[in-house]
Amino acid sequence: MSSAAQAQEKFAAQADKMLGLKLAQLKKLAKKNFIPDDVIEAACAADEEDAKGVLVSLIFKAACLKAAPSPMRTRPPPEEQDLDEMFCTLCEGCIRVPGHEGPCVDQQCNEICPKCEDSFDDAKVWAVEEEVARHKAVKQEIEEKLDAERKAAAAARRQRRLEEEAQRKAEEEEAKRKIAEEEELRRLAEEEAARRLAEEEMARKREEEVTRQKLEEEKEAARELERARRRAEEQAEMAAMDKLCVETFLECVKPCAWRDRVRTPLKGTNLYTKVMRPCRPAGTSVDVKDSSFRTLGNFLQWLEKEGLIRLKPGESDPVVTQIKVDACSMYVYRPASAEGSPSGSTGGMKTKLPEFSWQ
């Protein structure tokens, strides 16, 4: 750092230190530096802060004037020097030799300022109005600089706030985007989970339906088997009843010593109830309803078709007009499978009935 910069720093530090003093202390310091009282009072007429600044400026100016070296004196050559002149004539009362360097001093060794053409004018040196105006100008310049700095700082703060606001908005937008992405991912995950649950539920329902169908099929098969078994039992029972009905009819029309021959014409109901049923085997029951004939009329029509009896035509209640005894004695029961009723013309029966043949 250069000496001028160091001096400027020291000057600024000293000025700050002096501005920290009270106004009364600055007044005393100004009086010690030989500043006139009227100048001090004129400087203190302004605002306290401005008065301090003016007094500090005047004190520094006084110090500069006090430290200013005396004009250089050119020593005349020895041959031209007047040996009679023993004291300096530049300043009245100076006890130093003529042509001395440095300030003049009196008999008490106090420095005295030379009065010459280049000496300072007190009116110009202690011009308080100019100093105050200069101080105000400097203060105005400093305030303008401070105001410009404040404005620049405010603009920088505004710019920084705008940047921070933009960054905050960008961060908020980024956070919102991330939240939206997370929400979308969560929604997709929930939809995927729901889809999987639906598929699993559908698969479970299909399995249950297949199982139910299998159970139904098994139940239906069991029911069909039961129905087939029942049909087989019914057919066996009907076949046995068919055989019993035919054999009982053949038995009742056979000539017998202990009973009378069946006389015709005879109603079919009487033939069935009074002749056939009494001739049934002991411990059995003859009932055409349990046979494949279903009704007595069908049974009698079948007997007529087989050539065992003859019925009176046109009667709603069948009437037997003839019993062919010879044919009945030669007729042999042979059970066999056959579609429809034994007569092939009545009853609308769909079960397989026994087939009878002649021997």
C-alpha cells in the first residue's frame, strides 16, 4: 500500500474518532488549535452533526497550517552575506539566524508564522460559510451515494426476492409435479391391485362355478342314476305285475271242479273284481294300476288283441262277450322287452312291457 493511501486511511480513522467526540470537546480542541472564537461560534450555529463535521474540517486545516514549513530561504553565497545581520528578519521577533530552515520561533521558542506575501488570509482560512457549504456539499454527495447504494441494495433485495420467489415457485411446482407423479403412480398401483383382485375374484368365481357345475353334474348324475334305478325297479315291479295280472286271468278262466265256469257276457269290472282278484296267489295283490297297462280297459283291450277274449264294441265300460278258454289254456307267459303297450294300440305307455306268446 502506498504512503498516500496509508495517510488517507489514518486521516479517515482520525476523523471518525473525532466525530465520536462531543461538541464541547470539539470546541476545546478547536481553541487549542488557535481557531478564533467567532469562527467556532459560526460553525456551531448549524446542526450538531454538521457543526461537528465543520469543526473537524477546521481543526484539520489548522493542523495543516501549523505544520506547513516556512518558505525556503536561499542562502547567499558567503562572500555576499552581511555578517552584521545576526537574526532573521523574515518574522518580527524571530531569534533564529537569517536563512534558517523550518518555522520561525520567538524568545520563548514558540513557533511564529512569517508575514509575507504568500501568507494566508485569515478571512479566507476561517471562512465558515464556505466550510459549511463544502461540508453540506460533501454531506449531500455522501447522502446521494448512500441513497444510490440504498436504492441499489433495495433493487438487489427486490431482485433477490424475485429470484427467491421464482425459485420458491419452481420448487413448489416441482414438489406439486412430484406429488402428482406419486399420486398417479399410487392411482395406477391401486388400479393394478384392483384389477388383480378383480381377476383373482373372477378366477375364484370361475373355479367356484366349475366346482358347482361339477357338483351339480355329479348330483344330476346321482339323481339320474337314482331315477334309472327307480325306473328299473318300477319296470321290474310293473313287469312282475303284468305277469301276475296275465297269470291270474289265465288261472281264473281255467276249468276247475270247485268253481263255476265264467259266464259271459260279463262286465270287465266284475271280471276283474269278482273273478280275477279272488284267484290271485295267496299273499299277493293284483292291481292293473301298478302294471304297464295302467287301466283295466287297456288290459282288457290287450287281452282281446291277443285273442284271449272278445269285447262288446262301442262300450265305454268294457263288456266281455266271450272268453276263449282253449286259447287261454295254450297261452304261455314269456316276458320280453317291447316298446308301447302289449296291445300296441292303447295306453300310450312308454315303458318296456313283457311280450306273451303262444306255445
